[in-house]
Amino acid sequence: MTPPDATDAYQKGFDAQLVRRILHYVRPYLPLVIGGVLLALLISLASPLFALLQRHAIDAYLSPLAQGRATSRDVLLNGLTVTALAYMGLKVLEFALQYGFTLAIGYLGQNVLRDIRADVFSKLQRLHLAFFDQNPVGRLITRVTSDVDAINQFITGGLVSLIQSTFIIVVYVVIMLSVNWRLALISFTVLPVLFFATNFFRTKLRDAFRETRTQQAIVNSKLNENITGMLTVQLFGRQRRSALDFNLSNRALLSANENSVHWFSLFMPTVAVLGQVAVALILYFAARQILGVDASGAVTGAITVGTLFAFVQLSQQLFQPIQDLADVFNNLQAAMASSERIFGVLDTEEAIQDKPGARTLPDFEGRVAFEGVWFAYDQTVTRETPDTDDRWILRGIDLHIQPGESVALVGATGAGKTSVTALVSRFYDVQRGAVKVDGTDVRDLQQYDLRKHVGVVLQDVFLFAGTIESNLTLNNPGIPHERVVEACRYVGVHDYILSLDHGYQTEVQERGATLSTGQKQLLAFARALIQNPDILLVLDEATANVDTETEMRIQAALEKVMRGRTSIIIAHRLSTIEHCDRIVVMRKGRVVEQGSHRELLDKGGYYARLHRLQYAQADAAD
């Protein structure tokens, strides 16, 4: 199982440089940012007005009405009606402001999300294959999904909320001090305790949520491995062992979730209790002043019932933005860690890229030459690395293939055959020597122009989601249907496609699950032929997983398409390459023999020994 990314648990503090890079993606949507901030400020200004309206209604109309003062009952009722209408109108305004704010911030976050996701995906498309050799697919998918979403949460629920919550706190503090500074100071005595409690629980919840994410990643990885490998699980009777293994991870996730629930269940009541402590203090000190009346019944204190009611509302509402700030800091911390991982991908050096002024090959001939090529997949290997280093895959390869020549590469596993074909398409760069096509070093050619001349057939066929035809054309609208049909007839898969319910428009399930290995292989041959390549690379024994009849059909088709094309074929079954113009025998990264099938057998060397061993095994199997 691929272990979870260690950086998933990395604690990253505020990083101004990372924030600047995030804000770079926000800059194109500056009108949305300005609109969202203005709306947030207007919402902040409107929020405390409700408590002030309630205070006005109580002191100006309800108290005189209840006390039966001389003021006309109709005047008091009319005043209450006007105040109620103003309250409802303010609510409608708040709804409109909140609606506009949610739309602006939602559009902002989703557009930034799209732009970052597009940049990461585009970057992944340009990165060299060695990068993917070193980074698990699941980790890269997390970069494009979860990590990008963390930045989105920071923008939509972080930056703007930080501005809004800060402004709300300032507005509430100013209003409370202006209404009654004594009661304001009394209610503020709880804030230091609330600050320390929030900071304490924020740290605990952050660690708990981080552990939950780590355990969730482990559970997801095991689910993915067991579902994709279900055939192996059932074939070897591993159901019970897999269930026990999964149960351990599942219980670890349960424990992590219970821990987060534990701290969250303490955090919310603590904040609520502190809020009620503030209310109790206000009630106690305000009531003492309200009850302080003289003999005539006039109020001697400075507190009215309306003021008391408003202060209770304001103090409770003041606690909400303070709680929100704790979430903002959590979002900020998650965004810092996620943005570091995302920008780590975006900053990855593109080891394979076109040189300035890279050439094209307008008159492509198909001549391939390896001149003193030394190559290793390990990126730390350089041209100065000693020849005796075991990391070298190819060691001083000299190989010249003429236009239209068919060459087969044979040898034991690890001899370097696949590496030879990968270098022709420049999926990797050599550390020493040069790979040339039509006399030009592939490093001096445009990658796109080079690769459009090369057709590749792999043993492990990958089919994309879509129809059979879209898989064959790779969604290239410039390829006519007639060419698709012609290629499928060549490889003998046309009749099978027509036997399907929707023919060429039949939907392919995930990884071609409903197709046999041989059928997928035939489709891969057709896909390569449709591109009409000048160099045909048939890699890793592409006919290894088909039956004898299908293999004969493929061989017949290959003989047709190889005419006039430079062809490089990798084979383990020597019977499939006897017709090739030349066979190149490789061993431990070197070319040890080359010649025609008959010449190599007559020579009695390494190839002849491989031939004898293979046919001896075949005879033994019969």
C-alpha cells in the first residue's frame, strides 16, 4: 500500500510568500473581491441595527404602553408598527446583501479553484515521465482535488471572513461602548478567557482533524487497492485477511474521529457558557441600575429595559465572529500546507522541454541513430558518474536504423530494450551520447512534432472513458471515420466492433473492463495505425496476451503496416520477430549481437542460446 503523504500532517504557519502567490490567482477577479468585501462590510454594519431597533421599540413604545403613560395608545401602536416595518425592511436588505455576498464569494472561489486546478493539470501534462516514476498517482490526484479545495476554502471562508469578522467585532465594540460604556466593559471581561479557550481548543481540534485526514487517506488507499485488486483478493482467498487489515485502519479512523468529536463537544459548550456568563454579568449590573428608582418612580440609573435587551443581543452576537476567527485560522493553516504542496508541483523543473528555436522535421524519413548512449532513470546520475555504477541502464549503445527498416530488440528482462524505445520519443534524456532522428538530436526537436511521427503499442493497454471510436481517434475530430474503419479492418477487430450494440459508438467501461485482453490489444494496434506514424514502436511484447489465431492476425496486419515504415519491436517470444530485417540482441544494457534471424542462429551466440531455451520450454510444455 502506498503510504499517505507525509506532508499531509505538516504543520505550516503563516507564509507571506505563499499568500502572495494565492492572491495572484485572485487578482483577475478583483471586481468580485471588491464587491464581496463591500457587501461583507455592509452586512457587518446592518447586523447590530436589529438590536438597536429592538431597544428603540422597547424604550419608546412598549415600556410607555405597559406602564400606561399619558402618551396616546394609537401613537404608541403606530410607532411599533413603523419600527416593525423598518425591522422587516432591514431584514430584506440583509437578505439581499447576503445573497449578493454569497454569489460574489462563491464565483470568486470557484473561478480561482478552476484556474489553479487547470494550471496544476497543465503542469502535470508537461512534466517528464521520471516525475511520475517518483510520485504516486494518488498523491498527485490529492494535489488537484483536496489541496486545491483547501485553498478555495481559505479564499471563500478565510480571507473575506477574516475581514468581515474583524469589522463586525469593531462595529459591535464601538456600538456597545457608545450605548453604555460601563456595561460594555463588563461584558468585555469575558473576552480574554474566550480568547485563550478558543486558542486552546483550536490547537486541539487542528491536531485532531489532521489525524483524521491522515487516517482517512489510509482507509481510502486500502479501499482503492482492494477494489482494484479484487480479482487477486478472491483468487487467493484473501477476503478475511483483507477485512481484518481494513478493520484495523477503519478503527484507527474511528478513534481519530472520536477524538475530534471529543474536543468539539467541549469547545462549543465552553463558548456557549462563556457567552452566558457575559449575559449574566450584564443582567446583574444592569438590573441593579434599573431597580434604582426614587420615590416619584423616576429611573435614577442610566440603564433602560431596552438598553438591557439590546446589550444581551449585542453581547451574544459579538461572540460569533470571535468563534469564526478560530475557523479562519484553521483554514489559513490548512491552506498554507496545501498551497506549499501545490506550488511544489507547479515549481517542479520541467526536465524535458523544448529548447529555444527547437526544430521540426518537415521531410520526415525515419532514420534513427543511437550514438554512444549512456542512460539511467535515476535523475541523480550524471555524465560524470563512473561506468561501473549499477544504476546505468544503457551502456554505450551504438545503433543505426535505416528508414523503412524493421528492427527487433530481444534480450532478458532488464536488458534495456524498453529504454531504447522510450528515448526515441524523448520521454527521457540521455546522460551521455545522443539519440538522433534523421540526423538531428531529439533534444533539438520540438517534442510534439517528434512524437506525432511515432506510433506506440503497449502491452498494458489503457482505454479512456468514452466510446470505442473516441479511444481510437483520441478525440481528434480531424480523423475521418473511414480511416478508423480501415485500421480496424487491418487488425481484424472491425467485425467484433460491429457485433456490439452500438458499434463504434459503444461506451467503454472503466479501463475497458468488458473487453478481453486480446480485444484491447487489437484496439491498441488500430489506435496506433490510425495516427499513421512514420516510426512504429511496438513495445513490451504487445502480442503476448492474445491467442494464437489473434496473434497471426496481428502479425499479418503488422507486415502490411511495417512496409515503408521504420519499425522497432520488442519481443520475448522469438517466433514473432523472425521476419524482421534485423534483430538486435541486448544484454545488461549493451548490444551484444545483431543480424537477421538466420544469421544469428548460424552464429551460435547468445541469441541462439535464447532460441534453444525458449523452444525447449515450449516442447516441455507440450
